[in-house]
Amino acid sequence: MLYLSLLFLHFLGLALGVGTNLAMLTLGGAARELQPDERAKFMQRASALRKNGSFGLLLLILSGLGMLIVRGPMEVLRWGGGAFHAKLTLILILIGLFGYMQVLLKKVREAGGGGPLAAKLPKLSVALLLLNLSIMVCAVIAFK
């Protein structure tokens, strides 16, 4: 029962994390038609949605570690094989990029929105989405 609870939390974290990323891309696309000042204000308000992504990543990390401990690290590493190792590597990259995005968002908020730093956010969002999808592919291959 503990493992199933952890698995549920893991999928909840996945939904929050990937869902937030997809939502921000959609909102960013909708904001392209706005004037620069309006776009900056809109995206600053919409960035509150990113808290869901933070909670999702936290849930994914904690539940993933919990499942690893419950099943036994050596068993999971053996069972998951190379795809699981690739997934873990991609997760480390995701955590680094996610942290970088948080730093950028803080600097953009402090600068009042817009500017050259804000221009990096859409590209970073796409990179995070592609990383999320790659992690999911590796997970499916590892634990088919």
C-alpha cells in the first residue's frame, strides 16, 4: 500500500510539473499578440502558476526517492537498466535548468518584467518541456 501511495504522489507530481510547463507555453503563445508592456504584466501574473511546477518537482523527487527506498536501490537500478540511468541523468539536468529558470524569473520580476532576460524564458520553457518528455520516455522504457 505504501508503494501505491508513493506511485500516486509521483504521478500527481508529474501532472503538476508537465502540466505547468504546457500551460506556461500556451499562455506565452497567447501573450505574443499583446503589447510589450501588457505582455510583461500578463506573464508576471501568470508566473504564479510556476509554483505548481515547483510543487510538482518536489513531489516527483520525494516520491521517487521513497519508491527507490521501498523497492531497494540495487533492485530498481538492476530492473530499470540503462534507461533508468538515463532518466536519472536527465532529472539532474532538469533540476539544474529549473533552478536557472527560477533565478531568471526572480531577476525579471525585480527588473519589472521584459528585457533581455525575459527573452530567454520561452526558450528555457521549451527546453524544460522537452526534458520532461524525454524523462517520461525513459521511465516508460525502463519500467515497461
